[in-house]
Amino acid sequence: MLNLETWEFLSYVVTVVGLPLAIFVFLWEQRRERLAEEEELHQRLSNAYTDFLKLLLDNADLHLLRQRAEPPVLSEEQEERRFLLFGILISIFEQAYVMVHEARMSHQRQRLWQNWADYMEEWCARADFRAALPELLRGEDPEFADYLRRMAASAQTKQP
């Protein structure tokens, strides 16, 4: 059998080695879970944007898949569909902003956010999208609305 000194020694070993190891494993698992959650979030948002692109394909007559110097002349019904699609896009962008954007982002989160910033910049470069923004941003998250307005203003100044 083990004597009292052996038990005492083993308790010290557990305290000195086991406890820090358990804390390390716990923190490591927490970090892995956080990264997995961020990846899942990014995947859900990417799926939403892919679904939006499919809507654009279904509404190819609106000419939203490529940027043109001059937006095409649309009928009233086409303008309504375009406005609706822009509304869906704003909803996706707002969701991405609220769920991903932070003042201080980790490197991984910054990479995820940059994809969305690129999409927003691409859409803000469109004159028809910028023209619809005041109405589209009504009632949206104020920080998101300010961010997109600044991006649209910047895109407008870059236009030839």
C-alpha cells in the first residue's frame, strides 16, 4: 500500500503538473470552439450571399451581375425587383457587419471581415445601388448605416 508521504507527493504532482495542464487544455478547447463558431458563421453568411447571387442570376434582366458605366433603363416592375434585391443585399451586409465587424478584430476575424468589406465596396461602386441607399438604410443598425454611407461616399469620389 501507499504510505502518507507517497500520497502527499502525488498530490503535489497533481497540483504542480495536472492543474496547469488542465487549465491549458480547457483554454485550448475554448479557442478551438471559438474558431469553429467563427468559421460556421462565415459559412452561413457565405451561403446567404451565394443564395443572393442565385437570385441575381434568376433576375438577369436587371443587369446586376456586372457593373456598367451607365445603369440600364428599367421598367417600373424591374426597378421594384431591383430595389427588393438591394434590400436583401443590405440585410445580408448588415448581418455580416453586426456579427463579424468589431473595433479590435483578431487576425482570423479580420480576414473574414475583409471579404465582406470587399463585397460592400464592390456594390457601393454602383451608382444605382448608391442612389437607393438612403431609403434602404432607413431603420438599419446605425453603426452599419454610417459605415456603408462612408463606403458609398468613398466609392463615389473614386468614380471617373
